[in-house]
Amino acid sequence: MRSKYSLLLLPALLYLACNSDPAGREQDIAVPSSLPVINYSVTSYLPHDTSLFTEGFLVHNGQLYESTGSPEEFPDAASLVGAIDPHTGKMDVKIRIDKEKYFGEGIVFLKDKLYQLTYLTHKGFIYDAGTFRRTGEFDFTNQQGWSLTTDGARLLMSDGTDTLTYLDPVTCKPAGILKVTMNGIPRDSLNELEYINGAIYANVWLTDYILKIDPSTGKVTGRLDLSSIVADARNRNPRADVLNGIAYDAALDKIYVVGKRWANIYQIDFPH
């Protein structure tokens, strides 16, 4: 998520230790040698506004949408939701929430609604998917709100732990959980999410990895190592922060990845 002032996972000293790495990545992710590596290729680039501190990323009706957060150390950042112009990378802002009260997090469209999480305030917002007018809000008991995706029937929420929470889209109440394990060990720090052809893909915060998760078992079945893309993003913009976004255009079978304050969105291809 943001710089993430995690009250759940990492005390301040560990956070500083992680960020002492010039790439700003967690150094101790244990990846079993038996875990299949998912090979990928970069097929195209799109521009991306480097002021956008990415929290949510998806494709809806052929259009890329992004939600952003507003950490204090970046005064130019705002908590926004909007459509990304593929030619300029600029956001057509649809929603702006008060960053003095809320830190914007993940988003997802389902049917005629758009759902948005906030970080530490245990609050989510609901909007009309056509007009982006706020139509409701909901509370959640997870200590933090990170990301949202959908399996087409329910919402799926990450909160930085090893547990993904299904939410009923009508009541926004918990409708099940999925414990995620990698080689039998709980895998926490699950961040921005995307469903692709029946599998869940999750960014792992402070790493260059995206994990593939079986939604029926919670087991991690593969990983993408995007370290070369992250290195390229940092070469293009020294202010670039961590990887934090995967979006799938099901109609065109295109996959996009991005990170916080990156200068480009990367279209990638891999077996899925």
C-alpha cells in the first residue's frame, strides 16, 4: 500500500530496515524452489502520471481505472479514483475523498456499483458505477483495508495479512475467508488483487512478486518475479515506489501492471 505505516505487520524499525534497501523492497520473502515460476514478457507500455500513488488498479468496460492514496510525505498526492487516459497517463478524476479524513485504497466494480476501501478508518464507500455518485458506505472489522477484487459474485478484500475476506456485495458483510499459504506457510502482506481466469493474483507488499493463488485452497501455485520491470520503472523515474497494481482486460485478454509513482504502465503477457 502506501509507504505503509502498518499497525498490523511491521513495527517501525522493521519498516525502516526494509526501506533502507535502495529498491525499497522486503528482503526476506521465502520462495520455495518448488514453486513454479511464471515466465512473462513485456508487450507494450502506456504512460502513467508519476504523481499517482497507486492503491487500486483494474479494467472496467475496456477502460483502465486507478485509485490512489495520499501519504503525508508526498504533498502532491491525493486520494482519488479515476479513469486513466492511455495516451497521456493522466487521470480523469471521478471521485476525490477528503485526505484529511481518509486514505484511499483498493477499488472494484461489480454490476452497477463501484466499491472503495480506506486504509485505517474501517470504512468503505459505494458509488453508482455510471455516475460515480456516492450511494452508500459500509464498515468493516479488518484492522486495515488494502485491496478489492471480485469473483463475479462476491467482493474479495485484502488487509495485509494472510487472510483474504469475501464480502457480500449487498450487505458488505463477511461471507467467507481464504487463508493463503505458500509451501504450507501462511503468506501475509497480500496487497493489490486481481482475478484472472479463475485464479487470484496478489502483489506482495514491498516485494517485486505477484503470486498466483488457487481460490479453492488458498495455496500459492506460482509466482511472477517482476524485478526487471521494477528496475526499469526506477530507471525511468527515480521517485518510483513499489510495485502495486495488476489489472486484467478480459475482453481483450490483456494484463497490465503498475506501481506507485511509476512513469509507465506495463502490458505483460504470461500463461493464464
